[in-house]
Amino acid sequence: MLLEESLSIFTELGMRPLMESLQALHERASDQPVRASAYPDGLTQREVEVLGLVTAGKIDQEIAEELFISVNTVGNQWRSILSKTDSAKRTEAAAYAIRRRLGPDEETAGE
């Protein structure tokens, strides 16, 4: 974890004020429950947005323009979506989205 690594560095360098602040932050972070994904199968909000746009019939270029991301980023999102939904192609992923009510107007249905 990044906090632990930072704490180790601050300790080695003898940076007591930063070390104490980081220890307090680390304790607060440790006390927080691990938050589960609001969406099924670990999908992120952005992946659900991309999936919803595909379900609405958008192609990668249109998705990229609408979300202000590159076409390459859309492709990366797709690889992740296909993996997480255990789908082999777009139509399977779209059917997955429809079954789980993850359409373009229902992006927050999983929350």
C-alpha cells in the first residue's frame, strides 16, 4: 500500500511531523470498511457508461466523443468489460447490461 511505503520512507529520513501525520491518516484509512463495487462483477462507473452507450447502439468513435476519451481508451474499457462480464463479443455484453439493467438511462441502477 502506498501509505505504508510512504511511512517507511519518512521514518528512514527521520521526518517526524510527516511521519506522525501519515500514521494518523493510515489509521483512519485502516478503520474504513472496504467498499464493494456499486456495479455487478466489479464493473467501474466508466465501464458501465461505456457499456450503456454500446447498448444504445453507439460505436467506439461515438463513445469516445461523448465521454471525451480516446478511441484507444474505449478499446481498453471494452477489454475489461468483456473480461468482467465473461462475454466474447459486444452483443453478449449488451445482453448482460440489459439483464442487469445497466442501460444508458439506468447507469445508477446498481447503486
